[in-house]
Amino acid sequence: MTDIMSAFRGEQTFMPTSFLEIVELPDGRIELRRAEDEGSLVTLDFSEDAKAFLQGQHVEVAKAMLSVGVQMAGRLVEGEFEKEDGSRILH
């Protein structure tokens, strides 16, 4: 998470989203990474059942998921959210 967060910090370490790319790997996983780097920031792996349910549109769903994630990371860096202590229900 540190890598993606540093991509959105202000001043010298700011990295516009134009330097991020979404790539579908040969094995079907979908990856968010820096354009100049082969290292993955985030990887999504849809099951065959999920791909069938999405009627082959899993790449479009992945793009939307990653786009929202990038926006949220930017908002976190800007201090729009407070860190919560303890466990949380994620759904």
C-alpha cells in the first residue's frame, strides 16, 4: 500500500494517474502498475465463475474498481479520512 500511496503525495513525489497503467496479463490477471515499472501495485484475479457472471466484461469491471481505488488513495493522502482503530466489517 505504501507504493500506491506515495504515487499520490504532493510536491516532489506526486505521480499523475497518467503514469499508471492497467494491464491484462497473459494468465488473465489484471494489474495496476507504474508505466515505467514492471512491478505490480495492485493485482485483480477474477474467478472463472465471476468472469462468466460478468459476461466477459471483467476487464471493464476491473478498470472501474481500480479507478475508484486510485481516487480513494488520493483522498486518503489528502487527509479526507480518519484512520479507524480495531476491526471493521468490509462489505
